[in-house]
Amino acid sequence: MILKYNGPLQMQINDIARVAEYMWQKGWAERNAGNITVNVTEFIGDENKNLPAITRIPLYHTVPELAGQYYYVTSAGSRMRDVARNPMDQGIITRVAVDGKSIDILADKDLPPTIELPSHLLMHQVFAQEAIQQGVPVSAGRRVVFHTHPNELIALSHISELKSTRVITEALYEMHAEVKMCVPNGLAWVPYEMPGSMELAKASIKDLKNFRIMLWERHGVLGTGTNILEVFDAVDTLNTAAKIYLYVHSLRS
């Protein structure tokens, strides 16, 4: 089925396309690197809520808090340069089943979701729990999970003395005055786990309540928030500080 676009939903899809283009232009999305999920429930509109399922996919991890929530999800193997050109040719709209045990693909194509989807939904589950505790709709909380490969931040993740949340945050704060303003809670350090694994997801959600941005050792960055453009800006600011760190230390050597 083809998604029917209303104004707010079109704006969300457009923002996803813009961020995918920025990732590609900055060299943060080599080959099929990076993936995005965004809760679009509040924008989906009544015109799309009765779309029949194209495919139902069982989940490894039950997420009852996400029942009835709608997500834009980049597809497995998608290139961000192609997502930028046509996000609905490289991504799908999904709905979590009422029992939280599966998702339905609703539009526009029968594409497999990113292999990171189970871990993304585990993170969205944390956001849902936050929203429920605050007494607000699930879709009104953090809605974005965004993974990318910023070169300079990945380079910093190889430096042994920076391998802790406190140390790497302080190092980046010292490099650029804007970082603390843009990312006041700092950058969480996550030791290496296999990309796409539930072990990586579980390691990430340990600090997800306290941090919005995480550095995965030798892998990349996980960004979360309510607005995908703002999440991108936070990661961009952190990577600028990482670039300055590398410049300064190369001059000292």
C-alpha cells in the first residue's frame, strides 16, 4: 500500500531524508552504514491507520509498551545517499502489534527492516517507559534513534585513556565551548560489542536514561532525542570537538 501524506508526516519524512543526506555528505555513512528509526505515531493520521499489513515480522524481544506505535525504519542494506533521494524507497512504515510481539510492515514496499531494529525497539521501549512515568503519550517523548559513523569520534574511541564516559566527555568539553551547551549530559562510553547484537543494545540502555548520545567503541555513535535534526546537530557538534582534539594532539606530538 502507498502511504497517504499529510503535512506533518511529510515534514517528518523530509527531515529524515535531510539527515540521511548530511550523513552521506560528511562521510559518516560509507556503503550501507547507519540506520534510523523514528516514532511517527502522532503524525501518521487517521488516513493511514487502517493500512493492511504487507508482512508481519516476529520480534525477538517483546515490547508491550510500544503496542500500536508507528515507526519509520530504514531498510536492511539501504544506503543513506539513497534514503536522501527517496526515503520511502529505502525505508518502511511499521506498526507494533497489540501484544508487542511483532511488527507489521504497512508501506510503501515489502522491505526487510534494518538488522538493528530489535535493538532500536529496545531503546524505544526505554523512551516509552520514560513517557509513561511522566504521564505523556509514548510518541511525545524521545522518538528518534539514529546511528552513524563519524570518523573523528570513532578515532577517539581507539585511544585507551579516553575509554570512559567521564574522561571522553571532559576531553570534548575542553576542546570546544559549544559542546557543553549542546550536549549538557555528555557522551556515554559503550565498550565494544558485536554490531547489530542484542548485547550491544543491552549495554547501551544501561545509560540511556541519563544520556542522549553514546559512543560505541570502534563502531560509531548512537543518538537519541525528540527531533532528528537536533540529534544530528548534537552529534555534529561532538564530532567537531573530536576533530579539534585530534588537531591539537597532532600539533603536540
